[in-house]
Amino acid sequence: MRNIKRVLEGFSLRPREVAGVDLDAHKIIVCEVEKRGQELTLKHVYIKEFPQAGAAADNLRGFLKENKFAEAKYSCVGAISAEESFFKGFATKTNIFKDKGNIPSFLSRQPLPVNLNDCYWDYLLTGKNLNLVAARKEIVDAQFNAFKEAGVQCAFITAVPFALYNVFTFNYPDKKNFCILHVRWQCSNLCIFEDGRFWIHTISIGKDKLAAGGRIAEDVISEFAQEIKRLLNSNYLQMGSSHKPLEEIFLSGEPIAEDLQPLSSSLGINVAYLDPLKKISRAVSVDKPSQLSLSIGLCASFLSPSAFRLNLLKEKQRSLDDTRHFDTARKAFSAFMLALLALLVFLNFRMGKAAGLKDKELERYKFISDKVVPGYKTLLEEEKFVSERLQYLETRAKLHSLWLKMLRDISVSKADDMRVTLLDARNIDGLLVVMLGGRTADYSDINDFLSSLRQNEYVSGVKIVSSAQGSGKESGVEFKVRLDIGLEKGAAAQE
């Protein structure tokens, strides 16, 4: 019931407008998409190119502040590039992932090239297939903190290939198996989606090598096509002889040329630009819409109910949600604690007055109660605390009463010329241990003093800790004595 309530709250609080942030070293593209009912509408497009490649997080932070995104009423969605992410698909003959609690133990037994403890990760179940995506925590945190420092709420961070999958399936719902070639500035990603499994490959050729002056560079296209063919053939071998080759590749990201025929001819496969606005309305004019595929895909990942939501911020959001839910419960709990605290302080004062304690000691008990009680998180711990607190007060009252009587008896028992220089009392294992030190004329005064203390009805033990004969101006005998006062014996004597 609690999980269902949290899901419903999440839907009710989800913004109706979101901005997808496509972040590259040379360019930032942000698309604002609004949802009304089941229809998505592109409201605004922001594109900024950087003359030189810089730190992506710094570029993002400056761009958000410059365009005053912090003043908007919607959240932003970010993406981690395929090169900075790790992908792995697991296909099984049986549905061993029916119980999702088995997934972490399953992953811990796999020979993964990354340590999941150092990563934010999420998974997607498609039938009997488990698709894992992970990214190092410092990479995700850098992007998340860039949003935060700019005053912008980042509600979602996913990996680039899954945002592309979501924008494609939203606009081409009839196609089940497909391939997207996402061209970046310095590299490209070949994303193959077939039979519920995902294959992500990076090719170290981007627009900077592919296109020059708006035309495909013929000296590079052959190398590019051969690499794509090699990856597709490798995929066919994994799928088996019954697999049907793909008939079309959809191009997204950086537009490389108006005419894609040279690339289609080299591949032997039809190549077409992906249209991310095929089923999305637009309130602004758009030039070369394929370059908006990733940004719009990020918005679709968050707004479309049929989208695959692989969220690398899930671990962060879970802790934030738990904190938010705990804050609500804490307010009600704090009100109850205040009433309980008032009762406890009242009992403390009653106990203190009954034991004859001084006002300063009573204030000390009240201070401890004010600081300690709110720290307890459950009623069970609070009940235990109250019981221990009352026991402490009873013991402290007995010790305090015995301590006052011992001060009186020590004053009467010591010789007139005996000077007390040390007097300290502590509760050690149920005993009131008094350390008494001083100086007197000779050892006979010390013996008489100890003899008198041994006859005291409260003292259970007397021990000389040290003694030494003084010299020069400091004549006489220096001594230190330990007195053990048993609570049981003292209490019986008081009765």
C-alpha cells in the first residue's frame, strides 16, 4: 500500500512541462516539451554551440544560468553519453527475474568490467531479458550538481541510447526491431534494438570527419560504412540464422548532409533521418529536426507513460523521497514527543523534590531531557529511555543524599589542622567512589581519620592510595585516600 501511494504521489506531482538537455562537448540543445492529456507539444528550442570543447558540466551550468532556467516552473532531464555508460544484456531461457529481488545477487555473480558499488545503475526487464545500464557516480553527480548549482531541478538522468529508443517508439510505434545511428561531433553510437535486447556500439568517427562543407567526405565514408557493417554482422551472428537482417537505419544527432545516398550505397541499407516530431506537435519552427532527437527523447522518457524509464538518479531520488516522507511523519512524531517530554520533565521535578535535590541539579536534568528525548526515533526506544531515566534519577537521588552526608561526616572526622586539597566523587559500578586528598602534621592524624571513617555507617571500603612525607617549607604528610560508599548499605542506613 505504501509503494502504491508513493507512485500515485509521483504522478500527481510530475510536471506537465519538462526540458530535455542534450549535452555535448561542442553544443547544447534544450527542448521544452509540454504534455496535455496524451499529446506532446514542442514549445521552445535552445541551441548553443561552443567554439572550443570544454568541460561539459561547466558549459551546462553557464548555459542554464544565462537562459534563466531557474525561473521556469518545470524540471530538466539529462543524459549520460554512451561512451561514459556501461551496457550489458542478459538473455535467459527461464524467467529467473520474475522476483526482482534476485537481480542484485544475479549481477554480483556476473563478470562485469565495472564495480556496481562505484556506479549509479538501473535495469530494464523485457520478457526474459535483463538490460543493465550503469555510469560512474562522479560522472552522474557532476551533471546533477551542475543543474543544482544553476538553481534548476533535475528530475531524471538516463543514458543516451534509451532516450533514443523512447523517441523512436513514440513516433514509430509499429516498428519493433530497428537500428539508430546517432552521430555526435567526435564519435557515433550504433544502437540496435531487436527482440527485447539492446546492443550499443561506439564508432570513433563523428561529424568532424564525416562532413565537410555540408557534404559527406568520400574518403571517410568507406571506413565508416565498413565499421557499421562489421558491427551489424556481429549482431547477426549472436541472433542466429533465423534472424532477419535490418532493412533500414535511422540517423539522428548531428546532420551530416542533405543527401544520404552515398552512405546508403556504401552500406547496402537504406539510411533515413529520424523524425522526432512525427507524432509530436510543434509550436515553433524547427530546422533539421533530427538533431533534436535526443533532447526530445529525454522529454518523452519522462512524460510518456509507455516509455522505458531507466533512471540513473533513482538511488538519489529514493533517499530524497524517504527524507520527504520522513519529514511529514517527523512533524506528527515531534508533537507527540513534546507532550511526552512535558510529562517526563514533570516526573523529573517530582522525583527531584522528593529527594531534596538542589535547583541547579533539577535544571541539569531538564536540560538532558530536552536534548536526549527528541533524538529517539521510535516509541519502543522512547519507552526504554523513560524506564532507564527514572532508574537513573532514583540512583542519582540516593547518591546525592549520601554525598551530602559524607561531606558532613568528613568535616567532623578530620583533625582541625588537616587541610583538604582534593575532593572528588564518581559513580563507578554502583559505588559512590570518593577520592580525598590533603596534608596534615603527621601519620597519626591520618590513622585517626581513617579509623573514624571505617566506623561510618555509609562507608564500605577505605584505601590509602598514596602518602608522602613533605620537606622544606611544605612540611607534614601529603596523602590521598579512596572511600567506597555502597548504595545498598547507604540506603539501608538511611532507612
